[in-house]
Amino acid sequence: TGVCTVSVTSAKVVHEIDAVDDAFIAAVTEYTTLADYTEKVVNVTLTKKYEKEAKTADFSGIWKKVLDAATVKSFPSSEIKKVSDSLYDSVAGMIGNYYNLSMREYVKQIGYSSLKDYRKNDCDKGAEEIVKEKLVLNAIVKAENLSLTEEEKAAGLKTYYEDEDLGLSSSYETYEEFEKAVQDGTIRTEALYDSLLWEKVVAFLLDSAK
């Protein structure tokens, strides 16, 4: 049996691309100049991105202050158990699928003495945080008589569809197809509408704080 030894001292792959100039932009986009493309596409995209990040930071900041100031006298035990079980099942599925570990093995690796200890100090506490957010949100909604209008729901769906991070526009070629999927129940909207209502509540809180 022979042995062949190959030594690779260097490797280089060269890709030649056209210069990003007016001619290139005109060839690959609907715009005729690089300046026009930068102004109407690049700058607009970056502005939307930064505005979204700033809005998220503002909303998260004031919502944290509200939660920190709120006190829950008693948690609904059935809801805590439901959310805690969901958190546990989610982690168990991920750990089993990606790391081929049992939950007993996993909780020991992260420092818990038992599954009971993990559920009490991780899942149950996480559930309390989630349920507290729901309780506080619902309390503000009820106290201030807030709700989503049909126009707000429609606008939210359109934004949801156009969000590039979600990639829905690649699954549904037109907004009408997406809208039909919503109407026939293929796409569930409960979480979206909850998120929109949360945004409305926090926007109300921001306005009230001015």
C-alpha cells in the first residue's frame, strides 16, 4: 500500500466583479445612478433599521420600568404551570434534538441538583416573569380601555408581511396570498396582535410620560 502526502502551501480564489458604479447599478437594478440608488434604497433601508432599533430600545426601557414598579399579589397557579410546562418542553426538545441529552443530564451540567430544582428555579421563575407581563399588560388595557382597531390590525399585518427578517414575502408572492392564509387560519395571528397591543400600550405610556 502506497502513501501519498500532499502539502498545500497556499490557495487563492479570485472573483472578479464589476465596479459598483452607475453602469453596474443600471444593469442590476431599476435605478440609473449609484447616487440615486444610495439615496432611495440604501439610506431609506438604514433609516428604517435605526428607527426600528431606537423604537425597540425606547419601548423596552419604559416597559422594564413599568414591570419593576408593578407588584403581583398572587399568580394564577394554572397559568404558571401551563407556561412552566411549555418552557420545560421547549428546552427538552432542543436539548434532545441538538445535543442528544436527557433533561437529567442537562440540568446536572448547568448546576442543578435535580429536575425538580431546575423546574422550580428556572422554569417556574421564567413563567412568573411571562405571566406578570401578561397581567400588567391586561391591567393597563382594562384601566385605559385600550384595544386594537381593525385599521391597526390591517396595518400590523402589512408590516408583518413586509418584514424582511421574517421572510414571509418569499413564502407568499403577494400580500393577497398572505392575507388569505391569515383568513383561513394557515397563519396564526394571536401572537402578532398581542405584540401590536403591547406596542400600543407602551406608546400610550410614553405619551403619558411626556
